[in-house]
Amino acid sequence: MAATKGEAPYFAVFEGDFADAAAMAAARASPQGQRVAADVANYATGGAVIIHYPVQDGTG
């Protein structure tokens, strides 16, 4: 991450796209999603921020 002024607020960013909220919930509830969630504390020692937002398709 690069900041225009000062330090960047985030060290790293992961962005995942899902078909809908139900697909995201299913992925997070899966065994793999649970392992990822359990591992966050091992690399995000300063904490983690999760932001959910709808993706606009650009046709509106």
C-alpha cells in the first residue's frame, strides 16, 4: 500500500469477489475459510479490518 501523505493505514490488502453474500458466507464457514480466519492473528499482529461492500457492475 502506498499513501499520498504520511504512512499507509494498511500493510496489505486482500480482495475477494463472491457471487453474492450467501456465497461469501459459505466460503467463510468452510473448513478452508475457518483455517484462514484462525491464521489471521499470526500475520496481522496489529489487527485486521474487514470491509464488505457491493460491487457495482457499471451499467447503472
